[in-house]
Amino acid sequence: MARRRGSYDGRFDSGRLCLDLVATGAASPGAADPLDRPEGLADWLVAAGAVPRGTRLDGVDDDWLVRFRQLRSAVDRLLTAQLGGRAADGALERVNALAASAPPGLCAVRAGNGALVRGLSTEPGCGALLAAVARDAVELLTDPVALAGLRRCEGDHCRRVYLDTSRGRRRRWCSSEVCGNRERVARHRRRHTESAGASPQHGGDAEREGGSEP
């Protein structure tokens, strides 16, 4: 999915399909939500890997948007509850109900170069794709190893949830290149401002000390 100014930033660095769905609602202020337009949702499904590239998604409409936003909200509530050590039973019931449906049927097809690539047996419906994302959420929430790496980004104005798979699990941001870099730039600016503000003060103290001498 092409990245455009003022649009969803197109990052898929959360580590799981369900986390990438939640991330669409955690974009920076002023950024577009891909779940606001049928075309945006269709693009997101392809870019996120929910369907293979080239999959026809002619059926995406406003009803799909509503249902995917509902799933996004439910998964978001579950993740927030998990990170806070709380329960979110209503959200859990919704995700479980969606996960009970069958996901899209997979098949292997020949690409132009003769290699086998993943394809779908039929054009996927909304329920099947919701099931794929909901099942990913269920698998994540029931995997103790994965859950141990669940983190909330520490970046300013970012609330993305991601899986920390780094060595030692010391990753602080959903993206070192984005949120991490923003914090480093902000830290540098703070140091520069503090340094610039301290210099005149020190100079003034010196002048006052010098003026007090006979």
C-alpha cells in the first residue's frame, strides 16, 4: 500500500495480523484511518497479508467497514485488558464468536515464473476474513510465550501494541525508526534548549559576581 502524506502510515511492524489491525486505529493525530473507506480496507487487507496480492475484493463495502471496526475495538479492548491485568469478557465473546467461523480456503497456484505461491480457493467473504484476524487474536492471547512479549509503545502520541521479539526483550517502541527516532530527536532538542537557556544565566551570574567586586 503506497504511503501518502496525511494518510495511514502503512506500517506493519506490530508482529501479528491482529495487532496490525488494532494499529490502524492508533495512528498519529490527523492521519487517515484505512477503515474509513472500502478501498482503504481492501488495500489494508492485501498489504497486511490477510489475503495474497492479486486477490479480488470486489465485495468490500460499508458493512465490511463496520464489522472490521467492531473487531478492531474488541481486540483492542482485550489487549488493553491483558496489559492491565484485567478482564474484558464482552470483547472476548465477540472475538471468540468471529473466530468460530471458517477462514478463507488456501490453495497453491503457479506464479508466472513457475513457483508455487499462496492463493485462495474462492473470493473471500467478510466473515471469512474476520475469522482469520479473530483466530490470530485467539492464538496470541492463548500463547504464554507470545504474551510475555506484548508491549505498549512508549513513544509520545503513540499507543500501538506490538510483540517484542528483540534479544533481552528491551524494545521500547513499536518502531525504532519512527517512534524511537522521534524520541531521540526530541531528547536532542531538549538538551539543546536547556543548554541554550543555561548559557545566558551563567553569563549573567558572572557579570553580577564581577560587578560586586571592588
